[in-house]
Amino acid sequence: MHKATIVLEHPKATVIEKTIRPESAVEIPRTSVKISRHEDKVKIDVESGDVNGLRAAVNSYLRWMEMAAKISERTGE
């Protein structure tokens, strides 16, 4: 099993977590994702049976987190 952990510290961590949490409910073949938040940190644990699945999931979550942070900053939420 291949594993990766992403930790993002951001003042809008609550908004980012709420934005990406629905994505963790979508089933990705051979991959599991767990999202947690503590204060201003969002943590994403990704496990996959193969490296390609891990890479794809990590890349997706990084893009979604970046998008959520940018939108939150621009809208002032």
C-alpha cells in the first residue's frame, strides 16, 4: 500500500475543508482518502494500491485545495 499525507496550514482552513470534503465521498478505485482539520490546518491522508492512483489523488486534492483557497481569498469568505 502506498501512502501520502498533505497538510495545509491556511487561515481559511475551515472553508477549504468544507469545500473538499464532498470529494472524499466519491469512490476512487483502489484509493482511500481521509480528511481532517484542526484549527488552521487541513490534513489529507491518501492510501492507494498503486503509485499511479496515489499520484492522481494527491494531484487532484492539491488542485482542489488551491482552488478553494483562491476563491475564499477573492470572495472574502
